[in-house]
Amino acid sequence: MPLVFIHGVNTRDTDPDYFVAMSARRKQFEDVVAKKLLPRFPKFRVLRDIYWGDLGVKFRWKLTSIPETRPWESLGPGIGDLDNPALLEFIGAYTPDQPVKGGDLETLGSPTDSHVLVEGLAAAAKKKLEGDKLVRPGDIVRAVFTPEARRFDCVNLGDDQKPDAQQLSADGEQLALLLRAASIVADRVDDTPALLGTSSDAALLDKIQQLVYAEYAAQLAPAEDEAAEEDWEHLGKFYEKAKQFAVDELSALIQKAKGAVASVRQDVPRAATLVALQKLRDQVSQRGLRFLGDVFVYLHGSPSGEIVERIREGILAAAGIAAENEEPLVVVTHSFGTEIFYETLTNGDPTVQNLKVALWASAGAQTSLFAEMALFGSSDPALPNASTKTLAIPHQVTKWINFYDAADVLSYLHAPVFAGVTDIEVRNGADLSTAHGHYFLTPKFYEEIHDHL
């Protein structure tokens, strides 16, 4: 059973975090989806991504016209290097002198309108009102790991020079394990808040580090049990390196979190707002423009035909492997990659008419929105009408599931537009800056794919 992934816009293999994110996602597919299905589908394999980023928009002056934002100058020393708006927002949501108020950003996946008064991280962890789900102690864990989660969706633009793919891919595998461990710990803390303790903020953060590292190490243990005797020396070196990676990553994250708590408690609302504004400006100016640029190139530029051709060739190659192994084909698409795949299936190309896709899983997609605007070549402006209220899914697809997150402003429901699509909500602590790539961190995403297979 081949599984192939099609990325969306704003993806380049020259971006610093591209190979980290790709390898981390692949590791999750192999461990959560493939491994559990091997007894039924012994030839299950995760294929290389169908990459088309090189055909996207190119900025001739490399966006040098964008002014630099410096919101930290008015905040004083200590937090200028903090890249964690979710943690700042969390601290700001629980100030001791005023009721918790709803903010403009849904940062932690929890409602913030309530009468609850809490002080600091430790008090927030302790505040678990009976029958009141407004406070999720696990959100503290999720907030601490926000910077790492953002690496599932490339954050910074590259300089057109490909980075060290081999080393970054290895880091991505370990990052996948670390983030999965953090997600498991966060869920566990939601059920048992006492796991964190409440003596002080620093002690609470140290406890998060201990719990996540223990869960990370536990995930490595099964491979050790399955290893052949002759593999022990190699495996020992792998474990030593993997555990050191976790120690280094966790230590850096916890130290930044401690710095944030100590530095901004007196002026948290302002700090949180300025962090959000900086992120908004940076994303709209750089990544946002490249996002829009890729869409414009696809809709109006000459490379759009090349992009569809790249997708068509990749899908046909994956289908050939499926037919040879007599196992089903699985296609996973992210964001605008979903629209491109839909167009590939419905543009009348005879070479894909007999294609068979057992499961199509889309995440953070806008296909339904594009259908509403009749932007596809196959769009019929007369629909919907009195007799036909929804569109049929492409005939090549047996089952289509669509993942969305209310915090992801680029994700849309598909079931109201396409008959037969199953919409699945993902709500696991992502914020506006992380939600679009956060699906590939969330264990539920992979577990749902496994269950539907």
C-alpha cells in the first residue's frame, strides 16, 4: 500500500526547516499508520513526497522591500529572543487582577471567556474547577512546545541554497518523537493536573521537561526490544544521539519558557500583543506573500500546467506501485495541494480516469471555497440548484476525509459542498501561527487515517 503526500503552497526545499518537517511527518506516517497496518498490507510504504515548490512564485529582489519590525524596544531586556506567542498569550490570559477575557487570537484551543481568576502557570495548572472545561492544564505543555510545532510548517524563507538534507532529516525524525511525547503528556496532564505540581512556575516547567523526556525515552524502548543482537552497537549509538537530541531541545525550550515567565509577568498583555503583531506582520509580508504568489502563479501563470503535470506524473507512479503490489493507494494532501490534486482528477485528462484512490486525506484545504467561487476548470456555475445541492467527489476516489481546525483560517468544511466527504475537526492546542501545519503534529490525524484504512 503506497502512501504519497502532496504539499501545499509556500513550500520550498531551500527553506531551513523543510527537511525537518518532511522527515518528522514521514516518521509519524511510518510509526502510527504503516506499522499497525503491516499485517494486512505487508508492502505498505511511505513514498517520497510529490514536490512542486520549485515551480511556484519567485521574487526577483527577494522581498528586500519589506521593512523590519522591532516591537521589543519598548519592552526592556529579557524577551527579545522569545519566539513563543502562545506561551505569552497563555500567561496573559491568567493575570491576577482582572477576569479572564476573550482575546482576538484563539491561541491554545481553549475558550478564554470566564470568571476564573488564577495567578501564573502553577496556579493555572492547579485551577481545575469541577465540571468546568475552560481551563486545560495540558495547554501549558502545548504552549511550551509551540516553537517546535511551528517547524512542521516552514517558518523562514531560505536563500535558494539547499541545506544539509541528511542531517536535518535525522533531526526531523527525533523531533517527531519529541512532539508526539509532548502531545501525549499534555493529554495526560488534562486528565491528571496534579502530575505537574504547583509549587512554583520554575518547578512546573522542570516537571514538564521530566515528563516529556520520560515519554520520549519510552517511545524508543520498543525498537531496542526488537533489535537483532548484531545491531546492538549501532543501536546503542543511535540511542545515545537520540537522547542527547531530546535533552538539548528540551533544555532550550524550558529555559526560554522560564525566561518568558520571569520577564513579562508585569507587562504580559502588551508583550503578547506585540509578539502577535510582529508575527502577523512577518507572516503577511514574507510567507503570506509567497503563499499568495504561489496561488496566483497556479491560477494565472504559465507554470500552472507544469504543476499539474508534476502531480499527475507522481500520482500515476504511485498508482503503478499500488497495482503491482495489489494493494490500495492512499493520498494525503495539505492546503493548496488539495486543490491541485482535485483539479488533476477532474480536468478530463484521460490518463487519470481509471485511477483508483482508496483513501484521500486532506488537511487545511480550501477546495470547497474554490468550488464555491467556481475556480476549477470543471466548475459548473449553475450549481447548486433545486435538484443538485452538492458536488460529487471525484469518481476515482473511494473515500475522502478532510481535516480542519477552527484556529486554522485556511481550512474549510468540505461536507456541505462535496457529498460523501467526512469532515474531521482537529483541536489540539494550535494557535493562529501554528494551526495550518499543526495537523502533522497531532496524533489524532494519523490515528484517523489508520482507522479509515
